[in-house]
Amino acid sequence: MKKGKFKIGWQKYEDLMEKQLSSPILATIMKNFAMQNLNLDDDMSDEELDEIVESHENVVPNIVPISEKLIEEMTLLSSFDCWMGHTNFDITPVIKEKLNNIPGVEVLKICSRYRFFIGVGTMFDFSEVRKNIELDILPKGD
């Protein structure tokens, strides 16, 4: 790549989680799971299903599977200002180390070759942390 072409795109992790949790596919899975566990009829209308789910509101949360990973991610969201960084360059061990040493980066997870997650500490401003990250890790062109 040529000089000036390296970039980091930022996505608020809360928005990413909300998008995943409101997915129609997830809603269908949850509905099917509830129907199986409450022994409901497949031909039931959505309105009828909603009524039954509401009448079993104390039961449904106990039968809907919530993974430990989801609970961990919800805890992160409530404890940190969470962001996903998307890059168009490799996140090398050197870049990982630089990220880990930037003030305010309290949680760091390398998700893939081009993606990383950060949790910014409460006493830090994301815009400052972001600026420091970009200054420190954006590769300098040839």
C-alpha cells in the first residue's frame, strides 16, 4: 500500500452487540427454543406465542440459553467504553504490544488479522485514546 492509505475504522461495540442481538435469525432461534421448551404448537400465530411467552415471563428467561461469553461481553459493556477497530493492515505482535501500552487501553483483544477490540478505562476519553492509537500504530508509508 502507498503512503497515507493505511486506516483504522472504529465501531462502537455496543452498536455491534445490539445489531447481533436484534438479528431476525436470533429471534427465530429464540422463538423455536421457547416453543420446544414450553411444548407449543408450530402452527401457533406470533400473537398467540407472544401471549404465552408473556404469561410465562418467569419461566422463559430460565429456558433461553445465555452463554457465558454473552454475559462476559455484557459485563465489559457496562464496565468500559468498548470499541472495535477495523484495519486495512496486519495487526502484528509489535502493533499488539503498542496497543497494550497506550494509556487508557484497559482491555485489549486481537480478534483477527485486521480487527481488534479495546475497552477504554473510565477515567480516559476515547477521542484522546483513539488519537494516540492512530499516531502510534498506523504504519508509516515508504
